[in-house]
Amino acid sequence: MRHTFTLALPLVLIAHLVAYSVCQVHAADHQRTAHRYDLSRGAGETHSECVMIIEIGPGITIMDLEATRTDSYSARLSLRGTSDSVICDDILHPATENVLTRSVLRFHNGTTVPLAEVLHQILEAGKQPRMPQTVTSTALEKIQVHSLHAVAVYQGMAVRPDANPIDTPQGIIHVTVEPMRGPITLLLMSYDPVDWNVSAAPGAHIGSVILRGYYRQTIRGLDQTVPVNFASAEDDNWYQIFPQTLVRSRDGLIDFKAYVRSMVGVEPATVQSLYTGDSLVIDGKTTLAFPNPIERPITQPVVFESKDESSARSYGRPMISSDRLTVGYGMSGASTESIATMPHSRGKWYAEFIVHAGSDNGIPNRWTNVGIRSTNNEYSGLTSQDGQLAYEVKRYLKTLGGLRDKDVIGLAIDVTEGHLYIRHNGVWLGGLPDSGAPIVRITKDREYVVAVEVGSPGRDYSKMDTWTGNFGSTPFRHPIPQGFEPYGGRRPNP
């Protein structure tokens, strides 16, 4: 079965895209407003995360406006001869094309001009000529897949014509294929456009090639008889794109192999992945390898730890209690995460967590949550993104009125079978731990750690939420399910 995947954008760009939908910037007084910003004499300069309507002040015509590129994806709209301007962040990125096409300049006399028309010249000037695709795409079902060798990169080594910023330069990657037994298939994938220069050493036999990318990929150096299948977002046929651009972890490697298997029926024999590719050798031996998780012995009491603790300390505020079992907000971001000091890769484990709402109405912050996540996740927190593994509890409490002050959440985690059972104030949600029918099925063969998140309390940090965890050092509030061990490896005294 073939599945559809989407290629994740860089996190910074995603943040900008979200901002486009919710705000505009008022440049004259640097205040955020709901629908527009004004560009008039004396406005100064500001940055805008979203553009829909730009109100042009009186006495200003389109001839008074000047557009320049500030970096690869951002543009400045300024009034000639003044310091009055606004920088439209990421407006030139292909992914924000729909925002650009809807944005307009509205002059004082009521006439409007599309923003894209004003930025047209720098858009055209910034385009770098790319190498043309010189091969015809063969349908994937007609590609004979041999021993498969995969490469996943973010970009190639860019060749820039000058120091001026340009739009998504096409990189070059040289791929040398060494002799191996029988013909091989190459799977070459990049986010940015890449011109793949392939050379086969004497005795090497390239039987077929599959190209994938958010941007259009090109390839040269192949014998004309070698069939090539390619797809990209630029060609509007970017089905079957791996949701993570790079393969950085054991989880990612497992998922990447599964993605390839779903696409062509076999897993790759070798996988190589790096952020910027320059030259690579496919020799049948060089491949990514990550050690299998090991269930380590518990030699110390399991408590909470957090990378945000130092941030809270710098503000002079405690985030973690002296026994390290109660945690709060780390004074940074919309929420901060704390995790147990011990992960588990197999076995059946139980822990409990009590939430204390800092708000006056006893309702925790929207970001306050509890659950488990893979230790291989590149991003912290309990929000699944880019195919990473995270399982949060709050979604299962919606029909019960959500999370409330002093709620006790129990997690029974069967890592071996891939089962997660959730208990709310003593009542199991869904199947019982001895039923074999969990409310959540988690991906097996991974290493997980329990995690809690605490949302930002706003400016009144005396009202922050907190979580208190019990990993088994004291009696649990509710009976531990049969067959499960305390998460911390020690049974509480009766």
C-alpha cells in the first residue's frame, strides 16, 4: 500500500506561517492590529510577520515605493529618501505564495495594487537559473527496484553567482557508485533543489533511480537506458515524500525504512543522511547505524529533570522542588517540559501524576499536559510533529471536562507490547491494563520517557501550574495494576 506523506517545513518558517493567519502589524506606531499596518512618512522601520493590507499614507504614490530583498525569503518595502519601511519576513518563500497573492497595498485615494506586483522585480532578479532536467520520468510502478541504496539530505553545496541573496539556490552533490554484486537502485532525496552528478566506477551497475524532493531535483551522469522516477512539490506531484527531511536518529531510521518499503516494496540496504551534501560514495557498506535501546538498571531514585531549569534559576524562581518530584514553568516559551531521569525500552511500568492549577478558577493552562514520548525525538514536548513519537493524555479528557486542579493521572506503559493505559482519578479510560485493549497503541521497539508540560502562566508567575510525579518512591494514590512495576523500579511500602 502506498501512503501519502508531506515534507515538513523548517520550524522557523512554520512559526511565520501560523503568524500570517492571526495578525498584521501597524508600522506607524509599532502596535499590532487585527487587519493591517500603515506605511506613512515618519513611521520608521518595523518587521511584519504577516501581510494582508498595507495602508499607504497620504501624498505617497507607487513611484515613491522601493522594494529590496533583505535575505533569501524576506523583502523590505520602503519610502524613497526616508527611513520609513517595513520588512515582510518570509514573504518570498514559495510556501507563502498564497499569502503573497492575497496581500495588497491600499493607497490613500482608495486604489489598490497587489503586493506581488511591487515585489515582482526582486522575485525575478533573485531566481537562480537551474540545470534543466534532461531525463524523462518513468512511472514508479514500471521501475524495477534492485538492491536499494538511499541518500537523504536537506541541501547540496550551493554555487552562488555573487554575494547577493537569491531564492533557494540549486546545490550540487557528486555521487560515486562503487562496484557491488548485481545492479542497484538509487533513492536520492533532498528538500532544496539539487543537481545530482552521478558517476559509476568501473564494474558498478546502476539499474534504476528514484528522485524525491520538495523542490525539483535534476540528475546527470547516468546511462541513457537507466530509468528514473522523480516527483517534487514544484511539479505538483510530491506524493510519497518522507515527513522528516533528514534521518537523525534510530526512530527516524526505522521510520525511513518503513517509508521506503511502503513506496517500493523493499527496505534500503544502506542509508546515508546529512544536512549539506557535497560528495557521497555508495559502496554497499557505508550506512547509518544506531544502537538498540538498552533497558538500564535503576541505581538512583527516578525524579524529574528539565533543560529549562537553568532559565528559571536565572530569573531567581524555583522550577523543581528540593525532592525533584514537583515541577513548574521554566520561564521560557509557551510551555516547558520536564522528563523522568529514567527511560524504558521494554517492560510494564506505572506512574502517577497530580496537577496543581495555578489559576484562580482551578483550570490548568492550555499547554499543561502529561504523557510519554520517544527519547529520540528531536523536539521536546508532547506534540507529535514531523513523524516523531509523542502520546499526550489531555485529548482523552475532553468528554470529562478536561484537566482540572488536583486531578490524578495514572499511566500504565507496556513498552514491550506497545500499549498505553490511562487512568483519570482512579478510573481507567478505555480498556483495563489486563484487557490487552489499550486506549492508545504506541509504536513498539522504541525507548520512551514520561514527560509533563507546564504552560506559561502569563506575567503572574505566582500562579503557575505544577505537576507532582510519583514513580514509586511512595505509595500510589490508586492500586498499581497487576503485572506492572513502579516506573522507578521500587515498590512502595504498604
